[in-house]
Amino acid sequence: MTKKQNFPLKTLLVAGLAIALYGCSEKAEEAGEAGMTAVSDEPVVEEVAVVENDNPFFTEWDTPYGIPPFDQIRDEHYKPAFEAGIEQQRIDVAAIRDNPEAPTFENTIEALQLAGKELNRVSLVFGNITNTDTNDSLQELEVEIYPILTGEEDAKYLDQAIFERVQAVYAARESLELDEQAMRLLELTHRDFVRKGAALDDEAKVRLKEINARVSELNTMFAQNLLKETKAFELVIIDQADLSGLSPSMIGSARAKAESKGKPDAWVFGLDRGTYEGFMTFADNRELRRQMFNAYRARGAQGNENDNRDILVETANLRAERAVLLGYSNHSEYQLETRMAKTPEKVESFLLEVWKPGLQKANEELAEMQLIVQEEGNDFIIEGHDWWYYAEKLRGKKYAMDEAEIKPYFELNNVREGAFHVANQLFGVTFEPLQDVPVWNEVVQPYTVHDADGEFLGVFMLDYYARDSKRGGAWMSSYRQTSNMRGKSVRPIITNNLNVAVPAEGEDTLLSYDQVETLFHEFGHGLHGLLTQVRYPRFAGTSGSPRDYTEFPAQFMEHYASQPQVLAVYAKHAETGEVIPQELVDKIRAASTHNQGFKTTEYIAASLLDLSWHKLTPGEAAAVEDATSFEGDMLTGFGKPGEIETRYRSPYFAHIFAGGYSAGYYAYLWSEILDADGFTAFKESGNIYDPELAARLKENIYQAGGLRDADVLYREFRGKDPSIGPLLEIRGLN
């Protein structure tokens, strides 16, 4: 029996009731930051439909562990739930603003953490489902609702009376005798208000709302256009000879995809990243590789209704204008102020420090691959669509490695168990499968997670397979965050999402080694969310950490995937159960720096592209007439080789135009300084599970969330500041 929540009468939304919705809020993206969306300053008055009694968002969830009742939630439930949640949040915020008592930490700062929990609940479910199982109806609601939510956030953060209360508590902070967590929440809350414009004059606040609203709308449009472009392309193969070079599992997956699309006598390949990389690496047909390559890089720039170029230019322009309103020279200055790197100049200097040896290494790789082309009797010059293919041939030549020989040892379920094993050995945590609980898709694998002493840590839900309704890439997210406020402990519901191609019926899901590392990476993010032991959601898990630190706990876990004692646990042949031979382990480790010139160069090119867009002043941004020309000129200026395609072109660079990585894509490499240095400590100890180091890592990194500044947390784990040396060594660039 479910218990009804005590919504105010006005939020029951009976027939004929009208609710005024206005303004602007942030749409949470993959690791907790946000985009913005747009709406008029005038209230939007809508006729609200009758809410049926079966709307699960209007009841307490009596599901195991409070997992959302996915089997009961229908598309039409979201809008009434958003409307009710917005109304309740307004009431919560008004109660804080209009409180006649003097502002205190409890009635202002802590109360703001508690405000809007109903809206947060529906927002988390909606945001996750629209990433994993979207449809036309949900996409229409995204365009409608995100501008409204953006307005609600602005209404809160730009409210002068609330800001005055926050200011009063902040000014008195030294006399309040707050513990560390309370002081951290106070400092971050005050900083949030200031950075969101609370100290601006009224005219500037009006313009800020307009910018936030429009940027939010543009972010949503960008993401939806990209999904449509990715789904629209199909490479249909009808001649079996054109499958030469592809693995049986990839061919089987393409056949299954074709059958699902009513093409039983063909093979269909799409542009999801896993399929794309596999095809570009192994397909012998050079012309078909060219077609895939051109289709992938043309997304969002084809002059059709899904073209993203005008959208991204306008976004860059508005972000620059907003930064100036807030007192910064450009958007990158604004973004980097709270991150480890601090300034765009320091980021660019760091990137170029690694760019130079990366370019040198890439040129050496190119020369070696060109020799293979000549040895095969060909006279063409390697182009972008050849790099993946000939890099694999070079790997086979130098290290006698054959992907077809290795992949059977990387069966998906075994790899997952390997990741679980590492977490158990390092931190003592255990994972138990959950049966008969709601899931959003039949492929989802749910687990309970417990600490070494049996304490329940949270629910972990794994969604590994690609599908047309799911956005590309890999990410960690949450349906519920950790909190422990006012005597009520709430443990998180964390998800990991990959985009592994669905195998043919009856076949095993075999991963490339890159996909193995991706699984370990997202698992690291998952542990960051699951292990957090903090009181306030504001800095739980990935939420309170700067972007250039957040990737550290994830990338740290990647190192374990290749360790011999870990491979012995999970790298078992899918058919025979044989543990991977030491000979293959040696080859994998010997080839660990293979193609690092390419990987480093394509990544840094994208990072420099991101930084270049967001270093623009408003005048410079307004002068950009064509995104393609701007991008080309910028990359040429940095000396990017034509044979190496930047990891993301601007029209499909969702990290920075539809996600939370604007002026922050460099973060993966910056965090690699930390993970390389941190893992080196374990290697130097002679024990990759060194208990003393593991205890410090658990306490100061995975459990601490954003409790302290990132550099402080790292020093408390490592005992010193990180060095760039291990990064260069691991990448083979020293």
C-alpha cells in the first residue's frame, strides 16, 4: 500500500486549475553539471490536465530500496509531476524567504538543501530516462520543461531577500561553531548564489535570466539534433565480401540490427561509438571506411533541420556575454575559477606541454603505418579514415597482437565481475544481484552494494547495451543522491551506462580492450557515488567536485584492468573458461603505449577547440560567422596534422554544447596527472591493493566527495602534490 504525499491543495492539479510557470533552471547532465534553457519573462499559464490517481510521482515508493517504479511510470505522468514539484518548491523557497526569524544555518542554508525534494525526484528520473529510453513525446517535453526549470533556479538564486539571508549567515560564519561539513555547505551555497548572479543589479538580473533561458533551450536542441543525426545514418551492406576483416561478433550484431529493421538479407552498421570504432579499426573495405568516417564527422553540419552550427555559435556568444555580466573576461575564466586549473592560461599551457610530445609520437606512428601501406603494394597516402585501421595493423606487426585472439577473453559479465573484484580487494565492498525490482529497460542489471562491515551503501544499476533510444557514449548518473540530514540517512541509487553493441542471439558479448577500460572507468565514477559518506547532497559523490578532479576516481580504476593479478580473475575465454595466457597479458602490457600519439593528439585537439570557443569575448564570439571555418583555423594554428581527426568536431561536441564540460574537456587529461601519480604510489609499494594506501584512498577520495578542495583531498591521500612525470611515462611520451 502506497502512502499519499501531503501536497498542498493547489498542487493536486484538479481539472481547470491553472498554474503559472516561469523562468529558468539547470538540466543535470552526466556528471552533475548543467546546461541552460529558455523562456519568456512573462508567466506561462497553462490549463492543467486532470491528474490520475495512479501517478506514481504523487505517492511514496514502496519498492525495494526506494527504486523508482519504472514499470508504473508513463510518459504522461512527468508533466503533472513537474508542475506539482515546481509548486511545492516555490512554497519551500517562500517559507525560507519569508521566515520572520533571523537567518540561521538551519533555517536558511540547510533549509535550501531540503527545498524542492519532490521536484528533484521527478527531475532525476526524467533526466535519466531521456538519456536511456527517449522518444518523441519525451523530447517534446524536454524542450518545454527545461526552460521552465531553468527559470525556477534563477527565481531562487536571484531572489534578493534569500540572498540577504545567505549573506547574513555567511558573514557570521566564524562565530557559528559549525562542523566541517556544515561550514563547507555554507561556503558552497554562498559561492553558488554569487556565481549565479545574486549580487547583480536588477537590470543585469533580467538579462541574465534571458541568457540562461536561451542557452538552456539551445543545449536541449543541440543534444536532440545530435541524437537524430546519429540515428538517421545506416551503412547497409548486402555483399558479404564487404564484411572482410570484421569479427564474427560484430557481423552477428550487424545482422541482428538489420533484422530488427526489416532487412533480413543485409547487415546494418550505425554510428554509435562502439560500432563506429570497431568498423573503422577492422573493416578491410577502404571505401566503406571512408563512408562511415565522413558520416560520423558530418553529424550536425549537413545544412538540414538538425544542423547544430548556428546553435553552437549562438551558445558561445551568450556564454561570453553572461561571463562579462558576472564580472569575467570570458566563459572560460568563469568556469575555471572554481576548478583545480584556475585559469585558461594554465590549462592551455598544460595542454601544449603534452601536445608537443604527443605530436612527435603521432608523426612517428604515421611514418610506421605508411610503410605498411607501401609493403601491401598500395600507393595512397594515409588519411583520417585509415588511421584506426592501420594503427591496428601496426599493433599486430609490432606486438604480434590480434584483436580477434584477445576479445574472447573479455566477455562482458566476466569483465564486470573483475571490476567488482577490484573494489572488494581495495575497499572491502561487495555486490549482490537484485531480483524482481523495477528497471527502466530489460537489459538493466541491478545490485545492492555493502561495505566490509555489512553496512548498506546503495543500489548500483548497470545499463550496458546500445539502442536507438539511448544517447551515445558512456556515463555514470544517479536516481538518488547520498544525504544524511536531520537524522534521516539516504543511500544513493547509482547507474553506469555504456553503449556496447547487442550481439546476435545466443552469442556472447565480447569487448575490445578499450571497452574494458571504459567499463572500469565508469565503475570508478560509480564507486565515487556509492561510497560517499557526507551529510549534504551538495557535495556528495561527483556533485561537489571540480570537473578536472571528478575524472580522477574514474580514471584511477582503469589502471587495474591491465594488472596481471586482475586479468587472472576476469579475463577468461568465453567458450573454454581458460584464463588469459601470460603471453597475451605480456602483449597487452607491451602494447599499452601503442597509438598514444594519435590518442593524445586527437584528445588535446578537442580540448583546445573547447577552450578556444570559450575564451572568446562577446565581441569575438559575435564576429564568428561560420563554426566550421573558426574550428579549422584554430586547429591549423595549433599544427594539428590533417590525418588526425579531432576527437569531436564542434557540431557534435555534446560534452561542451549539451553537457557540463564547457571550458572543461581538458579535465580528463588533467585528472590523468592525478590518477597516474596516484596509481604509481600503489605500484611503488609493491602491492596494487596496499591496505594503508587503499584506506587513505577510500577515506579521502571515494568517501569524501567534495568535502574539501580537490588539491587538499589529493594531498591527504597521496601525502604530496602530484607530478606530471607518471602521466608522460604511462602514455609513452617521456
